[in-house]
Amino acid sequence: MKLDLATILESKRAVRRRLASLPIAEKLRMLDDLRRRQISLREAGARVRRRMPPVPSDATSGQEHGGGSK
């Protein structure tokens, strides 16, 4: 896949123009959709974290290779 920066930037400008031309009601609907998606992703992440085994306490102490404080 070849990346052409000029094409990418023009595509981004086109998307921004299209979004800017939408009625405010449509923008608010899109915002609601994004919020629902964020909630869904956050809940899915929490479910994954609950299923993960706990991290050993020595791995979370912040000290590498047994180094002590100064």
C-alpha cells in the first residue's frame, strides 16, 4: 500500500467540509452515537480487566531489578 500524503490531506479536508455542512441535529446525533460507543468500549474493557489474572505485587512496586530507594 502506497501512502500519498497529498491525497490523505485532501481526503481529510473533504471529510471536514462534509461534516461542517451537516445540520446541527445530525451532528448531535453523531455525538450521541460516539458517546454510546465510548460507553460500550469502556464496559468491554472493564470486563476484560476483570477476567485477567492479578499482577504479582512485586511487579507493581515500581522498582526494577530489586533497586532500593536513595
